[in-house]
Amino acid sequence: MTGNTETDWTDQKQRAAAWFRELRDRLCASMESLEPDGTTFERDVWQRGDGVEDLGGGEMSMLHGTVFEKAGVHISTVFGEFSEQFRGQIEGASDDPRFWASGISVIAHPRNPHAPTAHMNTRMVVTTKGWFGGGGDLTPMLKDQRHANYPDTVDFHKAYQSACDAHDDAYYSDFKEKCDSYFFLPHRNETRGTGGIFYDHLNTGDWDKDFAFTQDVGRAFLNVYPDIIARRKDTPYDDADREAQLVQRGRYVEFNLLYDRGTTFGLKTGGNVNSILSSMPPAVRWP
């Protein structure tokens, strides 16, 4: 996966972008099926830039329902040149600022405090180099759920370990450690949630192999997270549970605004601000 010419990546780009769209459709359908009153995602198409030059764009899909207080499933394909200030921070862009990036980003904030928030994204990026990145992580809202032995976390990690082990026995331990390290709030000295996997700059030299793994990362989330929500969405809760949920959501906001590289990448490359910041919870409390 090297080189950045006009034709090197045509087939790979088309296949990756088509997969992200297919996964978006399947995730939206699965999450909509959990809504008891038939609430569906609302879709908004956006274009990057001022419209004078084709710089790509994307589609936001937002759900405000009974089960999911707020959820977003977004896809985008953007291209152009990195700004002079930003290109030095991206692998392969220092000497040639041209880039292409496509991906899917999912964030779900359930209404019930017993149902965990979750995030998943996968992407393909091309500069003078090419790679995949992404992962998925779980954020239980209640303190007694935020440990490795809680059933939701066990099932979530089991799904991702299976996806990893199908491709490389070393992936899960490596990407789990990266996730724990990445989703950490230094100013709080705590992790954002109970982890998952995180990987970036994945380029083994075999594009099809790396693409297949990235597809399985998406499938793992599709297979496990809706099942977790289905078993938690009707659990009784009280005002104390809701208060704890709102406070924990504040940690989510702190991480995304202070440390999240995806947020920075989107804003620095002229992405859709509403889409980028749609990861913010719908209601938060700082005591």
C-alpha cells in the first residue's frame, strides 16, 4: 500500500467506500429495529468546501428515539490537500499534501442508564502512503458496570477478540492495549470506558487482508452492540441512575473535545461540523 497517483487506488477506494455505505445501512436498520415506536434515522447529505470545487462530502444519519436518546451513523469520503499547518502531522503528507479518506463513524447514547454508550469507526486513508484504522469501544454509564467482568464488556470484548483472532493472533492484545491507552483521560486519571480495540496505520502490505480485517471490525460491532442494547433497554432505573449517567457522559465530552484525534482530523480537514460534533451526548451534567 504505497504511492499516491491518480490511478493507483481507484478500485480499492471504490470497494472501501461501498463497504462503509453497506455497513451504515445495516447498522441503521438494526438500531431502528430496537425502537418500539418506529422511529427512524434522519439523513442529511453534505458537501465539503464551498461547492466551487469537488472536495467530497458525506451523509449524516441521526436518530432521536425512545431507546436511543441520540445516535449517529455517518459516512464520508473526502479528498483534497491538507493545510500547511496540518500536513506535517499526517503520515506521508509532509512532501505531498494530497489525501483521500473514507470511513464510517458510529456513536450511540442510549436513554436507559443501564445500556452502555458505544462508539465504532473504521476508515481508509491515502496520502503518499495508504492504511486502515478504526476500532470500537464500550462506555458503561454506571459505576458498578465499569469493570472487565461485567457481562456487557465480556461480550463486547469477546466479539472483537474473535474478529481479531480470525486474522492475526497478535491483533487483539495489541489493539486492546492501544484502546486502553488511547481512550484515557489524563486529567481524571481514568479510562473513558471499558475498552475494546483501537488500531491505526494498519498496512501489512496486503490491502485485501487489511480490508477484510477492517470489515470484520465493523461486523463485530453490528453483531454484538444491538444485542447488548436489546437486553438492557427496558431495565428499570431511578433518578440516581440518571444522574450518574449524565455525569459519566461529561467524561465523554471531555475526552472528545480535549484528546480525540478523529475530532481534530475532521475539523482540520474541513469536515461537516455538525457531523463531527454529533458524538456529543444529548444531555450532560457536571456536578
